[in-house]
Amino acid sequence: AHLTVYGSDYNTHDGTGVRDYIHVVDLAKGHVAAISYLMANKGEGVFNLGTGTGYSVLDMVTAFEQANNIAVPYEIAPRRPGDLAVCYADPAKSKAVLGWEAARDQTDMCRDTWAWQSKNPMGYGE
């Protein structure tokens, strides 16, 4: 019935948590790049797959509403223990070593999420 937004009193521009949201296709391509790297190099590698840009929860609500021309009802709930105010990736190493960077923006994420969910209201099913 509504989105629950956990916390509205963080030290951010609108009080909600800031995260590095990423398009699922960019994330999948990042995993492919990392696997290719690991197949060609001995040892292990650690890479941040993100956009390097943080958006607040309410930034995402607004972007989702604008990209899809719909209203997103939400309610503010108390913070969850352990949640950080701001957390986003530094993808510089992924770009330099893997040749990977996120190509899709906030509007793409919101539009494509709604398109998929609208076509699959029950998710993947069984």
C-alpha cells in the first residue's frame, strides 16, 4: 500500500538516507567484467560496482514519480539500527582495471524498474 522510508532525521539534504542506486543491467555487466578479470588474472580482486553518486530515498521517490508519471505513497518510519546516513561507491578502480562504469542514469533505473514490475506484478513466480 505504501513505501516505508526508514528515518527522516539523517544529516542529509532531506533527512533520508543516501545510497548509490544502480541499474540492474549495469550491475550485471559489472559482474561479467569482474568475472572476466578474475578468469584472466591469478588471485582475487575487490571492486566497487556503483555509480559513484548518492541519491536520497526521497530523491528516488521523486525521480520514480517523474519517470513513470505516477504517485508513490510513502510513510516515514523510525531509523533502523545500524543504518548509515550516506553510503555510496567509489567506482574508480572498476573503471581503471575492469574498463567498466555504470551507463544508465536515475531516470533509466526508475523507468525500467516500473516497466518490469508492471509486466511482472507477482515477481518471478515459481
